[in-house]
Amino acid sequence: MKKTTAVESTTESTAEGTTEGTTQAGTEAVTPPGRARKRPWVITTVASVVGLLAVLFTVLMTVPVPTTATALLTLAVDGAQLLTLVLLVFGAGLALLAWRRRARAATLIAAFGAALMLFMTAVPAVAHWRTAEAQGAQLSLNSYLGRGLSLGSERPKDAQTLTYATVGDTELKLDYLPAHGKADAHSDAHPGSRPAMVYVHGGGWKIGGREDGYPWGKWFTDHGYAVFTIDYRLLPHADWQTGPGDVKAAVGYVRDNAARFGVDPSDITLFGESAGGHLALMAGYTEGDPMFPPTNPHADTSVRRVINFYGTTDFDDVVANSTAPGLIRDATREYVGGTKEQRPDAWYASSPVHHVRPGLPATLSMHGADDRLIAPSQMRLLDRALAGAGVQHRSVELPWASHLFDLTRGNFATQIAADVIQQFEQQTAR
């Protein structure tokens, strides 16, 4: 009995050893049924999405495709370049995960997307750092990472809504945002008073509202300014004269009520973006022009300086050089009330470059080099005209920045813009 048992045990062990050896040797050639490794389709699909997004971002940021849809789509990418950093980190992590799981296709796709985003993160960042150095501006990586996708601010709790003009049954409103911080620079012409900033929103002369001014309004109030963000009549209830007239009426209202708001009437800044930049230039450059009277009578609607962010300065050039000429052509035609051939006088008079002359308010212009809607040639034309007339001015073209580049508050272009504004305010304080 004992001998038989020993033999059986030896046979069983030998069989197990034989089976184990066969399994180890044949693993590469034969996979047992029911244990086949699943294809990594999930990680491959995710990697493909990341790769496609990387390609889309790269194309939108580098290739000026001449279509209105593409030009508008760039607004979702340019100015929010922190998204490229997010895709870079996600793509690199995904590539590493796919490599560990031996998903070769997913690894290659994710790594390709990460490489593209590394390029599209590094190149604009270097360009912005060089621009900041040239302009004497300081950049903060903490602000870039912490506020890069922030879209602004809420209505300040101490804001007051007031009526600055009445047209028939229409009341034109503004929001008064009291100053908080100490003014960096002030003329001291009126001791104890504050400088004022009147903000004119954009929106193609058709949309938008005074609440669009809250983000920059907060920056200005923190720097000691009393801020007034205004509404004005929009198309189709306005025309090429009423827009500048409404802006002038708002300035006149602030000047007439300077003592009430504690502001210096001789130290008012007009700040406009896009269509608002155009209107700010028109209002600032046509003081006393009977063709552009203020909506409500005011003795004085002059300002010390105008800040123009990516605004139209020449109607001929803006149509010719836009990547979305159809959209711009329709907007200018509606604003003027006809084509250039139909309304030549209004077309000409609506271009701020045609109002440039000595003695105009000091002017700061900021424009994105990658603006697909309002080409940066608009700023260059104005810059040359102001230089020829001897008007104090400063023009800054921001690399890799598009229309509405300052929509996201922490990006490098917006940081540069804020520092340049502060410098310009100090340079023109007296």
C-alpha cells in the first residue's frame, strides 16, 4: 500500500510539472479560450479625442482659415491658452497610462497630441514673456494658473444704477462703481477727488450691456478710479451718430456730477472694447463737432485719454483685412445705414482715423496680433495717424492674442494689458 501511494504521488507531481511547463512555454503562442485580453478600445478612443482636440487647437491658433465660422470659433480658443496646458498634462498622462497597458496605438496618439500642445503652450508663452519684457510689464505664473480661465467678475455689491440720459421713453443707464484702492496717479487738479473711467462695451453695435464692464471695472476701482459702465442705444434702434452721442452724454453726465461722485472732471478716461473701442475713439475725437452732438446737451464732454481695445478705426481697411469679411461687411453696413457707395459721407465720418488732428486726448491702443475679426492693421493705421498729428499715444500688439483676448482674466496677454494701462495712466496724469 505504501509503495503504491508513493508511485501515484510521484506520477501526479510529474503531471503537474509537465502541465506547468507546457503552460509557461506556450503562453506566447496559445491563449486559453475565455481568457483573451480585451482590446483597449476605451483608452484608444479617449486618446483619439485628445489627439483631435490638439490638432483642432493647433489649426485654429495657427491657420487663418477665411471663413466666418472659423473666425468666430477662434474666440473659444485664443485668449484661453491655459486650455493647451490642460490638454498637454492630460495627453501626457494618458500616453503614460496607455504605454503601461501596452496599448500601442493609444500611446502614439496621446503622445502626438501632448507634443502638439507642448509646442502650442511653449511658443506663445515665450512670445508673451518677450513682449512683457519689451513693454516693461510683469507676468505672474500664479495668476496664469489660478485665473487663466476666469471669465470676469459679478456685479459689485456697492454698484449703483443711474440714468444718465433720456431719449423719448428710453432711459439710458449706467452703473457707478465707487473707487476702493488708492489712485496710482492723479493730476491733483482737484484735491481729494478721484480719476474716473467710463467704460463702453462691445458687441458689434448690436449686443452687450454695461455689465460687460465689471471685470475691468473691478481692476480700475482697485486702482483708485471711480468707474461708470454704460449702456447705449443698439442697432437697429441706433445709427452712426447716436452711438457716439450716447457716449458723449455719459461723459457729460459724469463731468456735470463730478462733485457728487467725488471725481476730477479733468481726469476722465474713456475705455472701450471692440465696437466700444470704436465708439470711445469717436466720442473722444469729435468733441465739439456738430455732426456728432451729445444725446443730451452738455457744455463739455471732453476726456483726458482714450483706451481702445481692438476697435475699428477705418471702415475701408476693416472690411478688406478681416478673415470674416462677410460678417464685418454686414455689421458696418448696418451701422452706417448702407454701403460705402450708398452712404459715402457717413462711411467716411464713422472712421476715427479721419478725425485725427493735433490736440486729441492721449490714446492707448491694444490689439491681438491674431485677431481674425478686426485685423491689427486697424491699430497700425491709427498709430501712424496719431504720430503724424503729434498726439500722445501708445500702441501695443500682443502676440498670439485674438479678439476678446482679455475675456479670460489671468492669461498673459491680459496681464500685459493691465500693466501697460497702469503705465499709460501714470504717463498721462499731468
